[in-house]
Amino acid sequence: DVVNESRFWRYAAGAWSLEQTVRSEGYAVSSFSAVDAEAGDAVWTTTSSYTQPTALSLADAGSPLEQEPLKSLPAFFNADGLKTQQLFATSADGTRVPYFLVSKEG
């Protein structure tokens, strides 16, 4: 299955340690980048999905799910009543290839 996952690591005392792993909900894609890695743990968060416009938020690397929304692209269509599904097609050699279908609920 296709899943968006981000891992937050901390470098201290000469070693890296995994702080936390964050998975995006549904089929959204989230990316994180440091605002200023030398000055603190603030991160920019960009999130988008098949049915929601791209949004920019500010968060702290220690609690990346607690986001302060800053900007968002406008919605170009009404996503109410839509759902996104991950399905699979099987290729000639038997490989399962994922694809996504956006459709009305029900």
C-alpha cells in the first residue's frame, strides 16, 4: 500500500536517534522542511491530497501534528461527498500496481 510517512530524527551527543514517525491521514502527502535548522526546531509543513488544496503550515519538529495553518491554495472544486480509494491493477508479470480512484461516496 502507498503511505506517506515522515521520520523525525535528532542528533545529540554524537549520535542520531529517531524521535517519531508521522503518517499522513488518508491519501494526503505531507512534507516537512526546517525553517532554520541552526536556530530552532520550527518546520514548514506542506500538505496536499486528491481532494484538498495544497496548504502551508508551521509546526515544531517535536510535535509536527500540531500545525498552525498559514496559507492554502483555493479549492478549485467542491470536494464534499467525494472519496479516494487505493486500488490495484495486476500487470502481465503478476506485479500489483497501485492506483487511486476519486469518486462520489456511496
